[in-house]
Amino acid sequence: MNTIELKKTITALLTEGKGLLAMDESNPTCNKRFAQNGIPQTEEVRRAYRELILTTPGLNDFISGAILYDETIRQLADNGKTFISILNDLGIVPGIKVDMGAKELAGYPGEKVTEGLDGLEARLNEYVRLGARFAKWRAVITIGENIPSRGCIQANAHALARYAALCQQADIVPVVEPEVLMDGDHSLEQCFEVTQEVLRMVFNQLNEQRVALEYMILKPNMVLPGINCLKQDSINAVADATITCFLRTVPAAVPGIAFLSGGQPYELASARLNAMNLRYRSRLPWALTFSFSRAIQQPALEIWKGQKENKSAAQQALYHRARCSSAARLGEYNASIENDATFPLTL
Ligand code: 13P
């Protein structure tokens, strides 16, 4: 394990005022989002969309790292440059999703386990050769009647820990993502209990597998009420619950926490991250940043609709959400930033 290399990657990813852009949707997920917006679901259109994202003027003012997908990491922009070299030129660290998706967990109806450990060492080595410096693995935990089970949490935590150990061995920073889904009508308190149990198990397993906590990033959910819960708690209540939960469960050795957005309305994702930084920043052992997909990309995708003439307006929307997320990472997000549509350059 080359700790100097790992530390360099972590420092770059956790640059003040910047965060991660998840653009690693698997083909089925990307196609689903395209279909919702009437966009053709082909490899070329996925490539054009990812090029739109990566050529957004000013993106690197707010984004420190971008997570790619197996198809995307091999693709080229119109000018013949690889996406990886575009990222490197921008000073954005290239990352890669390495899990193979969440599959039904045998014996546990309604629950999932993430697959992808078989052959992972060889895949990581190939991604390193292609230029990736960090990787992501997502586990999903569902809250419902009598779930999540301990067996499901344990299986996912174990896989996350095995993945993280393999990443560090390959000099890749693991981004460890145990996502407690916001689907359902559960309360904030239920999400708190489940997230606490999941994070305890994840760190137990990370320790069992001898993962060096100094050289990883945690990518968790915020502690939130379910999307269908009648009581939607305030921004500050979410910030307080999330920080309380993490202070109990996330060791101080972990350098950074980069939140997923999980399908929250994008303004709320910004406002909640902002509240955590504003209220707690000076008292926390870890940096609090973002690793959003939908909360950065969604408005851009809706504007683009796969049409060339919408490209600049879509980039403007992407730039705006990246800027709002960056302000939230600094605890400086407010209504005037949300309403300011400044865009640095036109194409
Ligand atoms: P969302 O921000 O849309 O939840 O995506 C984050 C992610 O990378 C999921 O794995």
C-alpha cells in the first residue's frame, strides 16, 4: 500500500470548497433516467451526455473528483481525448464505480446485497492503468416491515470491507458507500437507528479486514425521514440527527464524509449539507462534503433532453448545482446563491 499516493488523492478529493460528482450511473440506471426525459438510450447518447458534463465551463471550480463507469472510463470526447485526460487537465481526480450492482439476497426477501468481489483485484489493476485513483462501491439497505435484517447489514458491510481492502492494496482510495434508502414512510428516528446500526457494522468489518481508516472516504446517506413520511423534519433537525449519528459511529481517523443525495430535492440536499457545515464544522474531526449524482445532474438532464441546441443551457444548470453544492460544503449556501444564475463563459 502506497500511503503517500493514497494521501495525495484524499487531499485532492477533500479540497476546501469542492466535492465529488458521481457520474457513474450504470447503463440500466442511466437508460432509465434518459427514458424519463425522452432521450434515446444508446452508447453514443450516453457518451455525448458525459461529454456535456465534463466540458461544462468552470466545473473544476467546484468539483475535486468525478466517478466514472466502466463504459465511460473507456470513452473519448469529440476531440479525440479520453475522458480521463480531460479530467486530469482540469485537475479533477478520476474515479470509478467498481461494484456490479445490488442483487436479491438469498434467504432475505426484500433485501439486497451488492456483488462484484470476484475478479475485483484484476479489475482494479486495469482501472489504475487507465488512470483511476479512487473507486466507489455502493451497498443499499432498505427500511421496511421487519427489515433491514442483521444478516443483510452484515453481508453488505463485509463486502464493503473486502472491497476497501482490495482498493488500498491497489493504491486506490476506497469510497465506502452504505446507503440507507429514503424510500418508504419511516420516520427520521427510524432512519437514525438503522443508519447507526449500519455504520457500526461497516466500521467493525472495515477493522476486521484491516482497512486503514485514514485512507478512505465514507459516502453515507443523511439521516432523513422517508420520502412518504407525513412528518418532514426541518433542515436543522436533519443536520442535528445526522451529525449526532456520525459522532457516535464514524471514527475520527476517517478524513472525510462525502454525502450521496439519494433522491432528495436538490435545494434540500444543498441546504442540509450547508446546515451541517454551518452548525458543526469547527467541532468535527472529518471534512463534510458531497458526492452527488442526482442533486447535481437532474436539472441539466431535464433541460438537455438529448438535443444539441440545449447543451449550453444544460451546462449552465449543471454549473449552478455544482456551485450550490460547493457553497454548502463551505457553510455559505443561501437564497441569493440559489437564485443567482451566473455562468462564467458561453460556448
Ligand atoms: P445520488 O446523489 O443520486 O444519490 O447518487 C449518488 C451515488 O453515487 C449513488 O451511488
